[in-house]
Amino acid sequence: MSVWDDLVGQEPVTAQLRSVVAASGGSSSDAGRAAGGGKMAHAWLFTGPPGSGRSAAARAFAAALQCVETPRGCGHCASCHQVLQGTHADVEIIRPSGLSYGVKETRELVLRASSSPSVGRWQVVLFEDADRATEAAANALLKAIEEPPPRTVWLLCTPSPEDMLMTIRSRCRVVTLRTPPVAAVTDVLVRRDGIDPTTAEIAARAAQGHISRARRLATDADARRRRAEVLAIPRRLTGVGPAVMAAEALVKAAEAEAKATTEELNESETAALRQALGESAKGRMPRGTAGALKELEDKQKSRATRVKRDALDRALLDLASYYRDVLTLQMGASSDLVNTELDPELRAAASNGTPESTLRRLDAIMACRERLDANVNPLLAVESLTLALRTTN
């Protein structure tokens, strides 16, 4: 076992990172050196489609950098365990929970990153979803990357290099991950999670290479039910009324999922903060604490919006996979179907339409995703989509 075991279907990336760790040798002169030929760099940009394992790759790299055994990245020493569990004193892991990551938080992060490592070889900052940094936050981050301390390493994770400022990209060594093949995801579900091969393959194909989503679909009946309801939308679009109702059901399902995900966490966070601020036995709060509670409430609302938007986006991608399968059949392509369990329905839909109409439906789904990302009212955006799916011919 090693820290690289979680990188599913990413053999080239694993080889690249292993060589860098081996070449770094723990020498401070390696930090900040030009990014090339297996040399250590002070800033890294991990990119790849959702579910490809960007964060897993960055965390494995951080663990290998801090590992005290040979070869580095053993996976069983105390340093590796601490990094993988998120408890290492010299590895800071940032996960923006809301819609964005502000300049205030970034400046605090830069200040913490400037300190020397206390127990490890490096001071590592792993910034998941770094594309959520605001423009001001990105500029603050740029200054830190331009002049990093000799023992600090920044690991930024984004879907695409273009999601970051060009000035930041140019100072990072880019690590590009690919969508893991279905066979690799199936293998890890069977081997690591004990899922039967048939269920594992169906989940891996449905998740389209998204490892954590595949695991959820294979183990969570509610997740499978929600996906089945999304895939039923095309056959429910028999009129304007059913189309509007389908949109409402989709948005409500996303809201319910977001509430279930955040409600318990919100309660525990609020209780912990109230206790830390000195809540009395009668539930009264000291003066001057209202601002801190309001700040937490705003962060929780932002997180709920993000979770809801993510749930809607997953549903739209599932819907897109339906029409992708229809288009595959219409074009006679050799690609495997994603939704193999719907084969008869997909073939019927393919024979009753044209490739042009299917492409217009796929364009409508992508347009809806863009509208949601631009903060358009979710119900209006999805209603517009379902009506477009119904009328496109």
C-alpha cells in the first residue's frame, strides 16, 4: 500500500509525481526551482474534469513530500497517515464551502503559509476548488506565489488551467489528470469497497469516471433513485404542464438534498460557535457576539446555495448522458452507452428523432448549466430547459 493507491487510472501522473518526490531529496535548494525535468516547484496546479481525482492526487503528493520513509509516499508512516487524514501540522487543506473564497480568508491563509514547517519537510497548502477564489483573493494568492518562503509549497486544484489567472498559471507547474476509464473505476469499487462486479460496472459507467459519485451510486439507494427520476424526465415531457412540473420536481429534489446535507452540519457549527463565544446556561449570548453569529449564518447560506447548485448540475449532467446515448445510437458511433439499463428506450428515442434535434437538446442543457452558474433563478432556468427539451424537433 502507498499514498498513490487512490489515484485511479492516473498512471502517467503518478509516475510524474513520484519522480519529483524522489528528486526533491528534502533539500531546501530544491524549493522554488524551475518546474521541469522532475525538479521540485513551489507552486503546482492540479487540473482535470470533476471526479478525476485532483484533490486525491494533490493530497498524495503532499503526503509523499512529508513522508519520512524510503521510498517516500509509503502510506504507513505517521506522516503519511496524518496528511491523508487531514491532521498533519504542516499541511493546510482549504475547501471553500460557499460560492466563493474571499480576500480576507486568502490573506489569512497566506500569512499562515509563510511560517516555517514545524515537524515536516515542507509547509504545504492544498487549496481545493481554487477557482472559487474571487479576483481580489486571486491577486493576494498571486503575491504569495510570486515570492514564496523557501519551504512552502502551494497545491492548487481546479477543473481547468483557464480557471485561474494567467499570472498564477504561469508560475505553477501544471499536473493534468484525465477521466478514469470505466474499467479502472469498476476495479477500485470491487477491490476496495467490496461491491459486486455488475453493480460496480453500472455505477462506474453511470458516473462517467467520477470516482466518488460511482461509489455513492453503488452504495446509496437514494442516490440511485434520484438519478432514475432525472433519467425519466424525457418521457415525462408530454405537454407544457408536465414539463413545468418536471422542472419543479427537479429543483425541489436539489433543495431537499442540499437541506439534508447541510442542516446537521449547520446545527453543530452554530452550537460550537455559541459555546466558544460564551453562551450562558439559559441560552443568552454576551454582548458583541451577534456579528460573529451573523457571519457564520451568511457562510452557511452560501454553502447551502453551492450544495443546491452542485446537486442541480449533477442532475443536468445525468440528463445530458441520456441524450448523449441517443446521439451515439443515431450516429452509429462505436462508443459504449452510459445508461445501458435504458437500452430499449434509448433506441426508441433515437429512431423517433434526428441527430440535429438531439444536439439542440444537449445545447439547451449546457445553456441551463451556464445560467445556473450565472445565478439565474434555478426554477426559471430549469423550466426554460424542460420546455426546450419538449419543443425541440
